[in-house]
Amino acid sequence: MELTVYLAGQIHDSWRDDVKKLAETKELPLQFVSPQTNHERSDNIGEAILGKQPGSLYKDEAASRINNFRTQVLMEKADIVIALFGESYKQWNTAMDASQAITLNKPTIIIRPKSLIHPLKELSEKANVTVETVEQALDVIAYIFE
Amino acid sequence: MELTVYLAGQIHDSWRDDVKKLAETKELPLQFVSPQTNHERSDNIGEAILGKQPGSLYKDEAASRINNFRTQVLMEKADIVIALFGESYKQWNTAMDASQAITLNKPTIIIRPKSLIHPLKELSEKANVTVETVEQALDVIAYIFE
Amino acid sequence: MELTVYLAGQIHDSWRDDVKKLAETKELPLQFVSPQTNHERSDNIGEAILGKQPGSLYKDEAASRINNFRTQVLMEKADIVIALFGESYKQWNTAMDASQAITLNKPTIIIRPKSLIHPLKELSEKANVTVETVEQALDVIAYIFE
Amino acid sequence: MELTVYLAGQIHDSWRDDVKKLAETKELPLQFVSPQTNHERSDNIGEAILGKQPGSLYKDEAASRINNFRTQVLMEKADIVIALFGESYKQWNTAMDASQAITLNKPTIIIRPKSLIHPLKELSEKANVTVETVEQALDVIAYIFE
Amino acid sequence: MELTVYLAGQIHDSWRDDVKKLAETKELPLQFVSPQTNHERSDNIGEAILGKQPGSLYKDEAASRINNFRTQVLMEKADIVIALFGESYKQWNTAMDASQAITLNKPTIIIRPKSLIHPLKELSEKANVTVETVEQALDVIAYIFE
Amino acid sequence: MELTVYLAGQIHDSWRDDVKKLAETKELPLQFVSPQTNHERSDNIGEAILGKQPGSLYKDEAASRINNFRTQVLMEKADIVIALFGESYKQWNTAMDASQAITLNKPTIIIRPKSLIHPLKELSEKANVTVETVEQALDVIAYIFE
Amino acid sequence: MELTVYLAGQIHDSWRDDVKKLAETKELPLQFVSPQTNHERSDNIGEAILGKQPGSLYKDEAASRINNFRTQVLMEKADIVIALFGESYKQWNTAMDASQAITLNKPTIIIRPKSLIHPLKELSEKANVTVETVEQALDVIAYIFE
Amino acid sequence: MELTVYLAGQIHDSWRDDVKKLAETKELPLQFVSPQTNHERSDNIGEAILGKQPGSLYKDEAASRINNFRTQVLMEKADIVIALFGESYKQWNTAMDASQAITLNKPTIIIRPKSLIHPLKELSEKANVTVETVEQALDVIAYIFE
């Protein structure tokens, strides 16, 4: 039984690589999908495909349509969603993806540092499990295969 | 035809009163519901009902269970969701409520200042309408009754 | 038992008034809802609320967000959908509304002239009933109350 | 991860071949399904299977039942829907398929020429992405695999 | 709490009147809806509204579209479905309505004589309750209000 | 693309073998599932597994629980349902299965002789396609693969 | 806004009266529904309506069909479910009702004594809120109306 | 056609091994999934991953979040649920899993000894089939493949 895991969260560092490496080390039968992690590409994808837009509002709207299309296709395929929050950035996409996953009854794990306990408390409570590290998140998934 | 509107968003100022007054002025047949807007009450409701918890993580978990219960009951009753984002605070509950509403096919309006166009672009695109002021949000709702 | 009927279709003549008058004559306990029937208002509602847009594509996008918001709120309230097609105009909104209604299992009546039998054949077949006149559509609804 | 794409739209030229060739060139792991693209076969399938009908209304009804059966089976299998609109023909089936796909939460791309921006504005806004060329549509899908 | 009860079953005698009278006697807060019980009207409704059809197959098709429209509107309103089977007639509409109600999770009571135990065994097992008389069916509903 | 077809209908002759042979002849990529076709086994399965029951009502109830379990598992796997009605037997299970399939949006073909047009008219109208022979039903399915 | 509350749990003492009195004292706009609370009536309802059964298994089966019918009708009407567990009895119906409510996304409060923390831990975690007393449960509901 | 079976029930003896061995003997194409069957591991998994908790309530809460996560992932994959009740233990998780499965329309078999007929009567009636032994449960599943 192979499971597909959607990795929601910021795209400013390589945390997804850590998840994938750890999954390999643990020999977990997981396939990972995620949003576009090249930040510049993600911001520019609208104009890259649809052409120059008349201002940043419209550039953002064009990009977000294509980013949301991607997320909808991939999240539909996911058996599990991991949503990672860090101390920087607004991360409203992460909250949006986690809330959508929970509403769709996708089993969801939130990773967040201790410093974010309070502002994330309602979302954490709705997720299945909230942990502090990538390693703990994979421990939770590994538990399925025990 | 009376419609029920859930007002998601920060609870640090009286923007909900502005919405309600404006709705009255426009004589719109709307009933408003919302999260607990007394911030202290919202943070303490877990311990107020369940008793002293062993630390802030557990206090937050207790409060968020009851806050989420309230939101689930009231959002189920809502025909429309308005989610307001401001320049302060993390507002992950606002993003969570908006994303849940959209996933449940509740017609959703986002209010956000120009400064938040970029970080909210994916959520804005998924909402039905995004505006900048409370007045515009009510103009959108008033349009239903024209 | 009062039923709510959504009247989808072109907004270039007063066919909805004919429906309403006939329903009154027949003393049917029906409440009617519909898209914005003032064509100019419908086309301009985006700029009216959100301000001047940078070109007609963007003006149309802004208007359609608000028109779709209105339709989603009102169709959710509808027990029955009537979709009227005439010989003029592209009427893709009518097809869109009828198909959405059918997919949502809203009982749906299509009104179309004989000349449109062929191009509407698949949509007609998916609707519950297809008739040629407003009078026939109301006969079908009146039959519920017999 | 192979994805199945339903190609809704007119059946009067070979645009679906263009899509397939381009997908091959780009080496995208896509499987394509579509309505019957032989127009005559599509119009006659009812009588071909069920026998001579008493007039064109009944011939059309018979054909459309079988065409709708085919579409329902194949759209259920689709991960993505592309709906192409051109400048000719009424294309109500295309609008019907696109609206059904959107209502079923299938990620949907509309392709339409600039000349159709206005009459398709509400449907375009409800689709995930609207583009002008087959190439752009495949760029959007290719973005999923980046 | 008033409940709406859909009365599915043959339309050849006045069993629905028995149900209604008994409900009145027991002072149960019930509203009853049902298919068209005038058999001739039910068979002819297609031609009555849509005009003469080219043969009995087409007359039946026209009538059944309008009868199914009526059933869909009214069953949607029902909190409870009673489906009565008797010893005569094929009663496939009754089986169709009961199976639809059960699939939609409408609480369903089947009334059937002892002689039909065997041929109705699978449908009876899927219904909530199977009884032999109208009186028993109302006893089951009355139990809700105890 | 292989499709799974559930064959609902009477179990008194070998019509399912005809379907399977014809599908092989036509080289259609179909997998067939069906209810238990050994009539005696179907009637006795309750007592065979659960032991002697106190009378035929209870024997039938026990058998029908296991038959319904089987149908639920297999229909869930089906992409298409064929329901065949013949001139003998009450065939309420066939009507039940067809109605359940339609309510679950499974594409459904009804096969029935001309003599049953009238009593099956409402169910026929709700099915996607109604034909008279096994051959026609497979022609309809073959059309998907053209 | 009046809310309907289903009171699941044992029927051996008058805890439901305590809930109702407290709700009155607090002037909460609540309507309460519940299973049959007369234990003997609940056990005998099958034979009372359907007649003598051939043994206790069959008597229980008959009663449970009618009890489940009642619960299905009333839980459908409920906005909120309270499920109370005490130290006696197996209370599998309580667990069944709570789990059904949670699966249907009904906001659910569990009341249980400290002694049951461990055996109820998974169900408690899935419920929205778990408390120890009737008073706390009503405090949670009262919080909605603040 | 391979089917996946979720084995809900107590984890104090090796009944799942009996099921698996019997399935092998009968050469049934089944894949089995289940909750964590190492009782100590199941109780401690919260602290094992999340660290020491401030008391048993919090330890249980942490463990149950991870156990529920596991169940949600695996039950989603299941085509069939078997829920076994024995004479010892409270087994509220078993009732919770069975009720969730039934509410999600997963075909469900309950295994329970005669001594539990009465307290399990409502849950048994909602399940598809109730049997007394593991062997009978596999006979029911084997019947699918006849």
C-alpha cells in the first residue's frame, strides 16, 4: 500500500527535501506531491503562460489561478496532507491548504514550532495531529505501516 | 428572503459593528453570526468551562475545541461568509474559516487592504469576490436583492 | 408548501414577468429568483463596486465574479430551476446554470423553441422536462400541486 | 502519476489531435478521453442502435441519451477537463460539460479566443484557468509536473 | 416538529386516504405528499402538456419525465418515505421510489402483505422497517413523537 | 481503460453469459460482476452461514442481508450498471438495483422487452439509456470505446 | 436562532431532564430530541407493532429497526449532538450515535466521568468537545449565543 | 478483484491472525488492515512521538490523535469493515469504527457472541450482516467471489 502525501507550506527553504530523505531512510512507501516550490516561478507563472498583465494585482490573479489549479489536481490525489508552518511569512496558503484538506476529510498533520502554538490553536485542533518537527510527522506516518 | 452572514476575521476592533450598521442603513434583510469577539473570553473559554489546564498549550487546546464547536454550528447556518483580513495579526483563523467556507461551497467575500494583495492571492482567487472595504462587501450582498 | 424557482436565461426581454404573472393567475405558491436582469447593470457591476478596471477583460472578470456570487446564493435557495433558451444570443450562462442545476440534482425545466431542438439535444435530455413555452413550464410546476 | 484529461468542445476540426501531439512532444504522462468526434456518428448513434425514430426530435433524443451516457462514464474517469470554445457553432454541449465539471470539482481549463471574452465571462470566471490556445492549456497542465 | 411523509405506491385504491385519516385520528403532526394519484391523469400528463406524441412509447416517455419531475421535487421535501406494495400490479415505481429514498438516507417504511415477503426480501431488508398494514406504519411514525 | 459492469436482473436464465460472450466477441475491455446467479444458493445463503432460522420470513431476512452485502461491495466497484427486465417474475431487486445505481450517478442501461414499456416508463426515463436486447446494450457500451 | 439538540446516551436515569431544566434556567433557545427513554417500551416496541417474534434475537431485531428509524429521523433534524456516558452499562448505542454524528459533521459534545477517560479516548478526541458534567455541556452551548 | 478489509475490534488476542489464516486457506484475494494491535504501543504512541505529557488525560489525548489518524487513512482504503466484539472490555472504539463505517456506506460485518445480542442490537441491525464467528464472517466475504 503506497500512500501519496501532499506537502503544504512555505517554499523558502528545502524542508520538503528533508521529508523525502527521511522517508527514504525509513523506507516508507510514500509518493510526495507539493505546490510549485520555485518561488519566482510560482509568482510569475501567470504572465509566463498568459502574457503580460496590466499591474501586479492582475499578475497575481493570473498566477494564483494556475497555482490553485495545480493544488486542486494534486490534493485530490493525496491520501495524507502535511502542512508545515514556520516563524516567517504570512503562510496563508498553508492555512488555506490545511483547512481545505481537513474539510475534505483528508488526514492532516500540522508541523509548527512551539512559538506558534497560540496563533495556530484552532487550526491545530482541527488537524488530526500537530507536531513540531519533520521527523515527528514522519513518525506519525510510519505508525500506519507498523 | 432573509440571509445569514458569518463574519470571519480578527476580533481586535469593531469592524463587525460597521457591517451591521451599514446593513441596517441599507435595510438589507441579513442576520449576522460570528466567532466570539471578546478576545480574552475566546482565549480563556477552555479553562472557564473545563478548569485549569497544565500549561498554555493545553489551555489553548481546550479553548480552541470550544471555539471550533461554535464556528461549526454557526457556519453551518450561514448562507454567505465574509472574511476580513487586516494588516496586523497572523489571522490564520480567518484563512481557515474562509478556506473551509469555500470548500463547503458557501459563497464567500474576502475584504483585504491593497497591501495584502500578494500574500492573499491564492485565497482571493478561490473566494467568489475580493474587495477592499466593508462598504464594498455590503454592496456585493445588496446586489443579490436588486 | 411554497417552492422557490430560479429563472435562468437571457435578460433581453420580459419573459420572467410573463412567468410571474402566469403563476399569479394560476395561484401557484411560488417565489421567483433570478440573475440580475438589467443588462447594463450586470455588465457594469464589477466596476461599479470595485472601481475602474484596466480593460474590458478585467471589467468582465470583475462583473462575472459578482454575478456568479449572486447566482450561487440564489440557486442554493431554489427548489426548481427553469432555463429558457431563445433564438438569439449565445446564452452560455443559461447552459451553465442549467448544467449546474442538473448536476446538483435540482429539478430542471428547459424552455426552448423547436428551432433549437438539435443544438440543445444533450442538455434537454439531461433536464427533467423540456417544453416550448412559458405556459407549458408552469403547467409542469402546477402538476406538483394537483 | 498519469492524469486523464477529458477534452470537451466542438467536433468540427482536429483540435484534439493538436492537444495530443503537443502532449507527446512535451512528454506529459496524459491519457485523453473525449466525446464522439465523428459528427455524423454522434448525430445518428440513437437510430443506429435503437432503430428508426418517428421524427428528428425523437432521433435527437435517442442520440443524446447515448452521447450523455458516454460522457458520464468518461468524465467520471477524468482528473482534468479542458473545454475549448471557438467562434462558430452554439457549443452548448461544451458549456454543459464545463459547468458539470466545475460543479463536480474537476479542475477545468477553458480555451477561447479573445472575441469570446464577453459572452463567456461568467463561465471563464468559474473555471480554474482560461487561456486562448491549446499550447497554453498544455503549459498549465505541464506546470503540475514541474 | 412537523414531518413531511412521501407516500409511494400504487394509485389504484384510496390507501393514502386511510393513512391521512389515521394520522388525523392519532393527531400526528404530519404533512403528506405523493405522486399523482389520478391514474389517467398520470398516464396522459405528457401529452396534456407537450401535445400528441407519435406512439405510446413516446407518450409514456413524455408522461414519465413530468411524473419524475414531480417526484424529485416532493421527495426532496420528505423527512420520511412510506412505500406500499400490494398483490396486484408490477409496482416498479414503488420499488424505484423506495430504493431511491433508501439510497438518499431518507428513513423508509415498507408496507407489504405476507404473500410478498419472499420477492421483496432484499428491499425490505434495506428499508428501515417493514410492516404489513397502514396502521403499523403509522404506529412506527407515532413512536417518534412519544 | 478497463470498465467494470454490474449486471442486475433475474437469475433464471443465462443472459449474463450472452453478455459476456458478446463482449468477448467485440473485444471490449470489460469486467463483469453480478448478484449470486445460483437461485437456490441465493435463497439459502442466510441459513447456510447463519444456521436454521425460525421460519421463512427469518430465512429470507438472513439471506437478503448477505445478498445486499454482496451487491453493495460489487456495485461500488462498477463503472456501469446494466439492468435487464424480462416478462416473468416480479424483479423488484432489478428495479431496486437500477434505482440505487441511478441515484448514485452510476451510468445505467435498462434492457426490457417492448411489452414492458408502460410499467417501466418512469424508471426507463431516469436511466441513461433503455434498449430491448443485450446486443443493443453492448453496442451502447462499445460506443464509449470508439 | 433556535437550535435542536439530540441527547444520546443511557436511558436509565433522568439526566435529560437535568439538561432541559438547566437550558430553561439559562434561557437558551434549544429544542431537545432523544431516543425513546422508556427502557421497557424501547425493548418491546418491535413486538408491540409487529407482533410476537420467535425468540429474543428476533424481538431485539424488530425493536432495533424501529429504534434506529426514530434516531435517523431525529438526528437528521439535530444541529448539535450531546452524548453522555456513565459508569454503568455497555452504552454501545451511545458510542454508535456519537460516531455517526461526528461522521455526519454534526457538532458533538461528549459528557463522561473522569473514570472513562482512557476507554473513551479515541471517541473523545474525535468529538468537538468532551466535558464531565451536564452543566459544562450547556456552558459550551451557551457560548454559541454569547 | 482484490478487496481491502479493515479489521476493527479489541487488540487483546490474535483473532486477526485467525482471519488472515482462514482467508489464505480459502484463497480469498483479500488485503487486511487494522488498528495498531500492540496495546502498549497504542497507548504510548502519543508520548513516544510528542514527548512526555502532563498527566494521563493528556497522554491519552496525544495517543488517540495518532491512533485516529491511522484509522482514518486505513479505513478510507477499505472496501469492507469487519468489527469483532467480545465479552470483555468496553470496546467503544469498535462501536465507533463500525458506526463510522456504516455511516460512510462501507459494507460492514459485525462478529459478536450470542451473549451480546441484546446490547448490540441497534448496531447489529445497522450493519449489513451480523455473525458469531470469524469463520462465518469469511463465509460472507467468500460469497462475493462465488
